[in-house]
Amino acid sequence: MPENVVPERFNEVVQIAAPVAMAWSNFASSEHMGAWMGDPSMHVRVEATWQVGSRFIVRGIHHVPFENAGVLLAFEPMKRLAYSHLSSLSGLPAQPSNHTTLDFVMEAEGDCTLLSLSASGFPTASIYHHLRFYWAGTLEVFKRYVESRT
């Protein structure tokens, strides 16, 4: 794919050796999200009320301070979490066309959990490539985080 072409979406799936309730409690939690979204030196903090329509903010340090701001779009306990995302590091104005949607779905598969991510709406090719790289690795980090707690 040419570097300047912006795909519509990407999908990632990870299987977690833990029941959905355990995976969800570590996923949709400001305390736990801060632990698996970045290494400790990044000081990641998630601010959310978990009410659809409310602000969803991820702050931390990645060489410089950053703030990923958006809105909680869906919250269905033990099933689905979706939010919009715009990183302060992008330099783009905070308008809807510059936000990416991150939509996570959890499903039971026997004693395991399938966590699927569908990301869409990338304002630039570099944002697409960055988010695809970040979430491919971070879903694996989340898997290890949950499995280490069982």
C-alpha cells in the first residue's frame, strides 16, 4: 500500500486465556488501563466517567507530554467499549473529522476471551500507521497483563 494512502480501517484480534469478566474488569478500568496502555515511564492516566457521551482522556508522557482526547461512544459492560481519539501530538485541530474511532468488542470463546478492535476514521496516513503499530503491540501487552493476574 502506498505510504500516503489512508485506509478506512484496521482490525486486530487477541485471544486471552481468561474469562470475559476478568478481561473486562482489567480493560474498562481507569486504574488498570493506565498500567497496560504504556510502560511505567509513560505515566499513563485514563480519565473517564464511563457514561456514553462523556469525555474520554488518556494522558501521559512519550518523550513529551501528550493528551489523547475524545468521547465515549459505547459502553456495554463485558461486551463493548468504543471511543473517539485525537492525540495532541498530531497537531490537528479538535474537530470531528480528525478523530479516529476505536471500537473494542469482547466475546467468550470457551474459557477464553476474544478481544477485537476495529479502528476507523484516520485523518492522515501517519496516524493510521502509528495506531495500527501501537494497538497490535498493546493488545498483546493487555493479554499478558490479564493472564498474569489469573
